Amino acid sequence: MKRFKIDQSNADIISHSGFALIGQAVSRYTNLSGELNTQVPLRHGIKHADVINSYLGLMCLGKNDFEAINTVESELFFTSSLGITDIPSEATLRQRMDNNAEAFLPIIHKASCDFLKNMRPNLEPLSTGHIPLDADVTPMDNSGSCKQGVSRTYKGCDGFAPMPAYLGQEGYCIEFELREGKQHCQKETPALLRRALETASKITELPLLLRLDSGNDAIENIDTILDFNERHAKRPPADFIIKWNRRKEDKEEWLAYAERNGRWEQPREGKRVAVFSIQHQRQWRGHEYSVRRVMRVTERTIDKHGQLLLAPEIELEGWWTSLLLDEEDVIQLYADHGTSEQFHSEFKTDLDMERLPSGKFATNALILAVSMLAYNLLRWIGQNGLLGPHSPKRSKAKRRRIKTVIQELMYLAARVVKTARAIKLVFGKGCRAMDAFAHVFNKLAYD
């Protein structure tokens, strides 16, 4: 084993070339800097845009703590790539976000949506031709802290219960609302769905399919979708699949109904499954809605291990839907809703958003909005840089995790060379991700 000599070069070498991609995406496809500097008054000090863009750059490396601003390697490259004049100190970063959280929040949220509207990412439709729109609460464990809004979540931990909404099978995030941990998942959800549907309609012209869990089994949500369709009569109507909350329904009665009206199958010995549909009348604000509900009744007399059961085990499930497909197709379409759990995981682990860094609720809501912008930027970069012919060799996939994008394209080492007319990024001879990096950069900078 050879022993290496440790020395330090005069060359300006960086380990995060990906800032160049983030800077181009934000400056060309959003008006984030202009709106921050013009809409929020500032008497003196570092520009608001410099503060937020600096924090956004750190977030795109998976760093959400304010202290991470002290780890910037090359001030020349950091400021040049992100289009900022000054790098804020840790104290300035924290104080500025605390003092202006409510004013910054709508501007950053708009920038995230503007990026998707302007870029028009490729969205692969479902077999029905719909683009899925998935919304669900995802508790964030912040146990042992005294942060504003931390309370008991339905998962049994102390933390927050934010609700994101994802567009497409690729999982672009168009809403991420921070909520107190104790807040019921249905509270304020109709307003979130209205915003999400409006945003989605500006990103894609294909029909939308809204999918919600049983916690959001409320006629108010269905009314929100129908109202959206009325206001957008010229575009294809949005459909929905919402898991039925059976509450205190009698399983034995539904089993008897299924015996008379269901379509039965026996996937294995000791297990029978019946599917059928019913039309149910639901009341809301003086109006009556006739809504289809797909039902599935499962009877087990032998468990999966081959053990005979003393009494049959009955499982009852249902899904409200506006689709006219066969019951099995509706159930399968809803099963794909579980993919959104992977998107939750990427926020919590890849972007390190499980434990929010501030003690103030408004500041953490702002940080969540910045993370949504960072997530969408990284998702688009991954879809365009790590899946095509320019990508480093990897197994085939429909999308790359945010962690993979950070590792492959954000943390890409290069030497910064400043000439009289330009700043160059010089990659190593064996850099396999250079083609992918150049392809994405050219697309962002010149298309």
C-alpha cells in the first residue's frame, strides 16, 4: 500500500458543480430574485434574493441547517453560479428568514410553480390517459423539541403533519403545506386541493386523476373537483379516486350483499374476493350527489400460513370514483397512489427535511417551501440528466431518487478557471457524469 503525500493546491477546486445548474434554472425560468427584491421592502443589508438563493443552493445539497452556510468552499463560484452579490452569514440567514417568513412564502411557492409551468416537464400518463395528482399527509417526527406547532400526530410521535401534493408519476411537488401535528388531515384540505388543481391545469393539458386516502373521505373534496370542472369546462374534466372510510359499517351485512351481487374469485384455498359497485347518495350544503363506490369484500377461512381460522375473517374496502372503468382497474389505479410514499421519503431523507431547523412555525413553513422548489429543480435535473443517453450507466428506471441526483450531478468535482471573458468548469479526465451535466446545463442555459 502506497502512502500519499498531503498538499494543498493554489487551484480553485470545488466539489459541488451542480450550483451552476440550479442558478440557471432559477434565473431563467422563475422571477424569484426580482420578486423578492421588489415586493418585500429592505432598507439596508444583503439583498433578500441573495439570502434565499444562498439557502436554496444549500438545500439542493441536502443541507437545511443555517450553519451550513459556513461550509461554502469557493465564494467566486458560489456567487457566480447562483447569481448573488454577497453570501449571508449564519445569523443574517436565520434572522432574515424569521423576520420575513410570511412575506417570502408566497413568492417562493410561486417560483416553484412557475418553474414547472415554464419548463413543462414530460409527464407520462396513466393507462387511462390521466395525469395522477396525489395528496396525502406525511407526519414529520420532531420529538424532543419545543418548536411551534409540534404536537401529537396520528403516527404516535410529536411533530408536524404537512400535506404535499404531487403531480405525475414522476412526482413533481406542487403543494407542501406545513400543519401542526394534531391537525386533522381533512382540515383546510379543500383549499389545498383547489390550489393544486389550478396549478396542475397550467402545467399539463391532459385530464387529471386526483387520488386521496380514507382520511380525506369527505363530500366537500368531491364538490371541490366538480367545481373545478365547471370552471374549466373547455379542458378535459378531472376525475377522482378517494378511499372509502367505512367507519362503523357492518361487515356481515356487506358480505351478504356481496353474496347476492358481487363477482367472486378464489385466488387461493380459503380466500374469496368479491368486487361490485353501488351508487350512493351524499348530501352537501343542500345539494345531493350520486357517487359511484367500488367495493371489495374479502373472506378468509384459512390464513396465508395455512392455518384454519375458527371464524371467517372479513375485510371490507371501498373507493369513491368518477371513473366508469371495471372495478379491478379502479382498485389498481388507486394502488399506484402508494408511490407517493416514496416522494415523502425523498423529502425526509434525501433533503433531510424530517426535523425542521427553526423553532418558529412560520419560518419552518418557509423552509418547507424552499425545499419544494429545491425538490422540483432536482427532480427535473434527474429526469433530464440521469435517464437519457447522456446519463452514466445505471439500471433502467422511470425516475431517479433525489439522493442520486445530488450524488451524481450536484456533488460533481471540478476546477474553477477564471479568464478575462468567462468562468470555466474543468472536469477530470475520468468524469463519467460530464456529458449528463453538460446536456442539462445547455438545456437550462440556452434552450
